[in-house]
Amino acid sequence: MCTRDASTMAEPGTHCLSSGTLAAYLESGGREHPRLAERCEESAAAAPLTYALFALQTGEPEQRATAAAQLA
């Protein structure tokens, strides 16, 4: 599971694999699946949209402002 701050997910080049998560996963016996890096990047790229949906559900102005900034 990625534990990166959601506010950084929209930044180009930031994803779970860049923080050493893949190395830890492999060291603990995990297998590197084909295109794992691509899948992680795609998941990270979708994070702002997921956050925006959450912000709409909460109705909190602060959440909406953060979501708008991520989507800009």
C-alpha cells in the first residue's frame, strides 16, 4: 500500500516506486509483475480525481480547494 501524502500524488514523477517501496516489497518476497511501475504511475495519476470525488462527498470547502489545486 502506498503511504505517500495525497497532496503530492499529482506531481509528475512521484509515485510509490520512487520511495523505495518496490525494493522493500521484493526484499520481503514479493514478485515484480510485468508493468508494475506503469500500474503504480497510473494509480498515482488517478489520485487527484479520487481525492476530488472524496472532496465532493464531504462538502468541506478546504477539501474542495485542495482537490481543485490538484486538478489544475
